[in-house]
Amino acid sequence: VKKIMIIGATSAIVQAVTRLFATEGHSLFLVARNKDKLQAIATDLRLRGAGYVEACVMDVLEYNRHASVIMTAEEKMGGLDLAVVAHGTLPDQQACERSFDLTRQELEINCLSTISFLTHIANFFETKKNGTIAVISSVAGERGRQSNYVYGTAKGAVSIFLQGLRNRLQKCGVKVLTIKPGLVDTPMTSAFPKGMLWATPDKVARDIHHAIQFSKDITYSPFFWRIVMLIIRLIPERLFKNLRL
Ligand SMILES: NC(=O)c1ccc[n+]([C@@H]2O[C@H](COP(=O)([O-])OP(=O)(O)OC[C@H]3O[C@@H](n4cnc5c(N)ncnc54)[C@H](OP(=O)(O)O)[C@@H]3O)[C@@H](O)[C@H]2O)c1
């Protein structure tokens, strides 16, 4: 049985992951900012068979609580094996173009809060010489596009940070997993028309579960995004800048 801490536990993608964890009987320490949603999720996970479930209300922008929440999770579950970081928002790109304050706020939520938490959890697992960190980044972080480059900047920075962390922690046996979903039908993307490229949270959750089980460094979900992004990255900048993406 694993002892698992989840930041952003009310995310649709991560709810589907935690349902898989619950049926396996793992212990879960859920962190999110919406108390009512969190409690409903905790009740559901207990019914599904989770060994232990604790809910903790925290806004990820409360940086000064990041270190203590890790300690509390370890204390409550009697250990900590896996940390999943999943919170995020999809910025209004055009509003960000008009306001640096809004851009900064989006970078705080999607990048700096994650980096703060990762700094603490990396040091915690490094001391123990054990542990797995799984973070939901995005394919959006692989190339800047006019339609969402503020979000892309945040996710790109998170992906690079994770790459460095993986390289640093490799020698002490700590696993760092980067998850890069493509288009997923969740509340975050409710305003978008859906098409063939869209995946369900359950599909992405199965890929995340598999990545954790087999300690896969980088997972594209669904898998075809690896090829799509390879092509996107190969387009020369002088052509790419003319595309309306
Ligand atoms: N959906 C996609 O197409 C897609 C694609 C690639 C990557 N991703 C990434 O996947 C992750 C999960 O997103 P999702 O699609 O499952 O969307 P979601 O259901 O909207 O989940 C986003 C979660 O982030 C939480 N959150 C936002 N700001 C927060 C804050 N300041 N403090 C604490 N929690 C906060 C939200 O909490 P509340 O419920 O309290 O608002 C919500 O639980 C995100 O990192 C997202 O960037 C999504």
C-alpha cells in the first residue's frame, strides 16, 4: 500500500487517478482549495476502498504552507511514497496580453507555486533517498503559440524544472515523472468545442497510473501527442511564426 499526497485533488484528471488508487487500497492525503468538493471526493474515495483518506484545504498560492503540508501528510499517513502535483488554470490569453498583473498571477498558479512545492518535496525525498514525484505539465509547454503562450510559458518552465530535478535526484533513487496531456475534456476546457483529438479524464488517468507504476520519465497522453509535438517542434521558426495556432 502506497502513501500518496495529491496537490490539486479536485482536478477532473486527478479525481480519475485517485479513483484508481482508491480501488487499490492506497492511503491518500488530498490537498485542494475547495472544501466542499474536497470532502465529497474524500467520502467517495473511502467508499471505493482507499485505505486512509485525509482532506486538507489549501490554496497553492499559500507558499508558506507548502513545507508544513508535506510534514502533515507524512505524519497522518505514517510515511510518504508519492506526491502528485496537478493544480492549474487555463489563462485568458488575450486578457493576459493586456495585463501583466494577470499574467503574473497565472504564472504564479501554473508555474511558481508548483516550483515552490517541488523544491520542498524534492529535498524531503532526497533526504529519505526514496519517493516518486509526478507532475501534470502540458504539451502546451513545448512551443510558444499566439493562442496560449502564457500558459505555455508556465508549463514549459515546469517541464524544464522537472527535467533538471530528475537529473539531480536520479542518483539517490527518487523518481521524477513529467505528464504531458494533450486536449482533455475537463472543467478547465469546458468552453472549447470538442473533436477527435480530445481525450477523457479517465483515459489520461490510466496513462498517469501506468506512468507511476512503471516510473516513466515523460508520458504524453494520449500517446499520439508525442508524434504531434515532434512535428510541431520540427517546423522552422520562420514558417511557424506565420501560422495561426
Ligand atoms: N484539460 C486539459 O486539456 C489539460 C491539458 C494539459 C494539461 N492539463 C493540466 O492538467 C492539470 C489538471 O487540470 P484539469 O484538466 O483536470 O482541470 P480542472 O478539473 O479544472 O482542475 C484544475 C484544478 O486546479 C485547481 N486549482 C486552480 N487554482 C488553484 C489554487 N490557486 N489553489 C489550489 N488549487 C487550484 C482547481 O481547484 P478548484 O476546483 O478549487 O478550482 C482544480 O482542482 C492542470 O495542471 C492542467 O494545467 C490539462
